[in-house]
Amino acid sequence: MTLHLYDTYTRSLREFVPLNPPHVSLYACGLTVYDYAHIGNLRTYIFEDILRRVLEFNGYTVTHVQNITDVGHLVSDADTGEDKMEKGSQRTGKSAWEIAALYTQVFQEDLRQLNVLEPTIWCKATDHIPEQIAMIQCIEANGYTYRTGDGIYFDTSRLPDYGRLARLNLAGQQAGIRVERGEKRNPTDFALWKFSPPEAQRQMEWDSPWGVGFPGWHIECSAMAAKYLGPLFDIHCGGEDHIPVHHTNEIAQTQACYGTNLANYWLHGYFLQLNESRMSKSSGDFLRLQTLIDQGYDPLAYRYYCLNSVYRAKLNFNWEGMDAATTALNRLCQTVYEWGAPGSVDEEFLDRFQAEINDDLNLPRALALVWELVKSDRPAATKKATLLMMDQVLGLRLADWQPAAQHIPDEISQLAQQRQAARAAKNWAEADRLREQIAAAGYDVQDTAVGPQIRPQK
Ligand code: AMP
Ligand code: ZN
């Protein structure tokens, strides 16, 4: 069955054809670890996890590389202002190295709680300084760099194709530009290497052929992707904000050094918004996964919430949506549990499911199909086997769910046992009478493949 993905580079839905089937190489931009991940960031990682699971569902083996940005990301895209890590260090009173370690660890724990599959390779920018220096030297040797008072810059006017990913209107930008561009030759030029400021010692700095300093933000991804996946690989992804600057510049660097376009497919997840505006770490107005957990929500309910919208549209976060996702997920888990042991898969439903996910990861339609299966007249064992297969993509841990140990009063349990005895003796009238007595006390009893289940009435 063919898989179609929306490629930002060509602005089209394209059939996915990997370079070396059945292998797929995937690079996802990681977190800038100067603060906790917010649930907007996590929406993007859930989308990338779904992408990976869909690839695997289609029989591909995926090498998934994800970096950690622990240096070089400045507060401004124009390469001015402080390094986000140094800024985070001032905010917390901890060293830049300490906060990188702390936020990386919390981020990885968030991903585990959301059942996001572990990338094949995690790579940190600070562990790859020699690779980044070597790539800058390659770009320099090919004639794409110049030196200013504060760093080594990429001359974007040398690349005829610069900005193609974002459809940047360079002529318009150059003419209309009013902002201070310092010593940069073109407004879109960007730093490959920044010199440490002479007045202050930086916490993160390294020797280089150009002087002591630190790498620009974009070079880390070009250098690490080339190291682990080669200069041309299958899919590169990230959030929509990466289109005009970060990914545009990653492509420029790779073209200048290797003459390749970095990736064959470019996929971008759209923003999670809070009160109609982008959730961002820098604004400070953000929700963490832990915030949801503290309010009593299951992390997987947030996963369900994200699956219920397409990744290529902005999503407004609201608590009613979280409540609805919680109810739906609980119902699904409980239903699957009560179906008992799995039997054989319903191939027709599974094919329809694959058709939905292969249509540019249409998870909302895939979830609608899940509910159609739940309500269908297929045998419980068939439904269970089919749903567990689907869960390889959904990642809702349906097989692991157990009913919460809820307190059922002794007298209700006793009534339920008497009812079981009546049923065993085929005394249906007595069994019905006991069920009504249980209901009058505020509980429902349901007969399932794993025995009678008692729960408080809603
Ligand atoms: P950062 O830590 O800023 O480098 O972002 C990590 C990932 O989260 C990147 O792929 C961003 O594009 C993505 N991202 C940032 N803000 C949001 C948001 N509000 N909603 C969804 N993804 C986001
Ligand atoms: Zn990146």
C-alpha cells in the first residue's frame, strides 16, 4: 500500500519512496534544553513518533536521529542577543551544563510517559564540536563564508537556491529591510561560528581555526545529520517555525558543503496554541506535561488529544478537549480490556486503517475508524486483535491497561457475588433482581469476557 506524505519543500503530497528500501533515515530537530519542554514542543514529538510508527507499520526499518540543542541557539534568529543556554543559566543560577543535563533528562522522561519511541540515536551539539568545525571548514573552502567582527558568516547571496524551502522573497526582503544588519552582507546571512565576547567569559566555548567561540545554531543539525545519516537522507522534520530560518539554513549549509539538499522529504508539524497564540518557552506562558499530570490527567490522554487533530493544522489547547480525550481514552482502554483474549485480525478493518494513516498520517480519520470497529458486530476477540495491531501506530498502550483499583463497598461486592451464583444456577430472575439492587445503590455491573465488572454510576 502506498504512503503519501506532504512535503513542505515541494508544497505537495508525494508518494513516499525511500532511498534504500526497506531502510528509512529520519532526522528530527530536538529540544533547546534551556527550559522544560512545553506541551507544544511535545505535540511535535508526538507527530514525529506517529510518522516513525507509520513507517514501521508499512514494513520499513527506521533509523531515527534526534539531536539535543545544548549550545548556539541565540534568543534572536538574526544571530544577535544572548545564547539561550547562558540565559537559562542566569535565570536558574545553575551552570549551562547543569541545566542542559537537567532539562534533557526531564524531556526524555516526558517522551517516555507519552510512549514516544526512543530515537535510534540521540546526539548533543556539544558532543559534536569537531564535526561542526570540519563542516564550516568545508563551507569555507567552497567559498561561501566571510568574517565579521563577531563571527564567521554564511553568504546566502552565493546560493541561487537559497530560501526555496520557505519560498522566501529575497529581493523584497533586501529592498524592504530597515533593521540593523550589523556587518552582515545580506539580511538572511547567518552565523556559522560566533566569537566569544571579549568582555565576558562564556561557560560554553571552544577553540577553532577562527578563534575561541561557539557554533551557530544551524550547523549542528547539518553536521550531525551528515555524520549519522549521510549528506542526503530520506526525511527531515520539525515544527513549522523551522521552515523560514533553521531548516532553510541547514539546507544552505549542506548544499554549500556537499552539493545535496540534505533530505528528500521535509515534514513540519503545526503549532499548539494557547489562547489563540503560539505556546513558547520564551514567553514563559506555557504548560508542561507535568502540569497536566498534576491536574490529574494521564499523559496518554494528551497523546490521544494530539492524535485527534491532523499535524498540518494549528491546534488550540483547551481543558474541555483534555476532558473529552480522557473520557474517550478510558472508554477505549476499558472496552479493549473487557474483550478478553485476542483472536484473529480483521484484515478489512486493518487495511482501511492503513489507508487512513498512509494518507499523510490522517490520525483523526484513523481514530474514527477505531470507534467504528468498537461499535461493529465483529466478535470481541477479533476486535481486540485488530485494535492491538492499530495500537502499534496509536501508541496508547491499550494492551497494558488495567482497571484502577477502585473502592467497591463490601456489601456491593457481596451482592455481585450472589448475582454470579444466581447466574450460575440459571436463576435469571434472581440475577436481574440483584442487578437492580446494585444499581439502586449507585453501581453498575457488567458481564465481560474477563468476568463481571462493577463500577460506580456516572
Ligand atoms: P525548540 O526547543 O524551540 O528548539 O523546539 C523544539 C521543537 O518544538 C521544534 O521542532 C519546534 O519547531 C517545536 N515547537 C516549538 N513551539 C511549538 C508549539 N507551540 N507547538 C508545536 N511545536 C512547537
Ligand atoms: Zn535542527
